[in-house]
Amino acid sequence: MRIGFFDSGIGGLTVLSEALKRLPNHEYLYYADTLHAPYGPKPKEEVRDYVLRAINFLVEEGAEMIVIACNTATSIAVAELRQMYDIPIIGMEPAVKPAIECVSNKDQRVLVTATPLTLKEEKLKKLIATLDIHHQTDLLPLADLVRFAESDQFSDEVILPYLKQALHDYDIQTYGAVVLGCTHFPLFRDSFKKIFSSEVQLIDGSKGTISHLEKLMLKQNAQISETPSVTFYRSGVKLESEKEIEPFLNILNRLGVE
Ligand code: DGL
């Protein structure tokens, strides 16, 4: 089966890496809208146009299923996209449910990190209103992590001061779980681990999303491909040379994909 993955940049590779580990025998198309990243600080209407354009491109390239591996794009456009296309479109939302479930002590809090746009959207507000019956969640926008990832800045010297500053007004000791509600954030898992105690669960939605994809594929009786592959695109341009593809492969490698 041909499956389209979409993100504003390299963040969606944290989700694609799970797919490649669990469902390797398919043709993946990975679209990074790097020309317009980051989405998080941009107005909703602008992001909507980018997302619609990207998904249309993937459908024209023959995608039979789409994974929007971006929480921000999902919150802005998934409902509209599902009305536009007949193929299954899987979205992502910050993994608030498993985070609340894993905090057994109701005095502990859950920190939901995401882009400013995801945190502002109705979709997340509704999700939290439904799930957070003990009022345990706090929200924290971390827009610059996307910028850092896109410019290949992962060093502790850059990331730790940024996270400490962002958390300045939060009582770190009170958290039992942190939701990594943007697909770029798991790339900074090691830095988060240095800020929070080892008991704090760092939860992202990539495994759940790929379980969902797997179920849908079973239901649709998806055929494996004779020629499994990953094709990369940057804002509508197919990447052909090794040099262009290398940054994507390096990240996948770091995420444990051979
Ligand atoms: N990776 C994206 C997400 O999950 C968006 C990052 C951005 O472009 O701001 O929200």
C-alpha cells in the first residue's frame, strides 16, 4: 500500500519511524513542508492553506491512506480533509488520555506541551474538558523546539536553557507525566529527561497513531508492496539526490530505523 505522511518538517519522522519498524513492507511518501515551517506560531488560515495543498499533493502522488503526523495541522484541518477525500486520513492529537491515565496519584499534574496553535485550538480544549475531570493539566507552548529541530540544533547547551526558561513559572516537582504534543518534541526526549525526574512519564502519540494505522490497514486488507520504499518531498518537490535525503535518513537512524 502507498501511505502518505505529512508534517511541517522533520517532526513527523518520529511517527514514520514507528511505521517503518512495525509495517516495513509498504511504499511511504513523506512530505515535509519545510518552506513554511514552523506552523505553530502562524495564523490558522495560513496553516490551513499549506496543509490542504500538501494533502492534495500526496493524494495526486497516489497515496491511498494519509497520516497527518503533525498535531498542529490535524487540529486545524483534519475535519475538513476528511470531508474532501474518500481515503482514510489519520490525524494526531496530544496524548492527553494516556498521560492522565498513567498518573495514578491524583495530586500529581500532567503537563501538556505543544505548539501555540495546537494549544489555542478548540479541538484540544474540548479534549481536555472531557478528560481532565480532576483539573490536573497545565499547558505549555514550546514553539522554539520546532525551530531548533529544523535547524539541526539538539545540543544540551541550546536546549536545556530554553526548556528551563520556558518552565520558569511551573513547579517541575508536581508533574507525573509530560505530553509531548508536537511530533518534533520526541526528538528532544533526552533533554526532557534531564529536566524532569526519572519517574516522570514522557508521552507522545506516535505508537498509538501507528497502532491505529495498522488496524485500518488490516480492515482494508492492505497489500504489502513488492518494492517497499520511502520517497521524501520538501514542500511539493521530490528529493532525488543522496545529499537532499541524508538529513531525513540521519533522523530516522537516530530513531532506530536501519
Ligand atoms: N510537528 C508539528 C506538530 O506536531 C508542528 C510543528 C510546527 O511546524 O510548528 O504540531
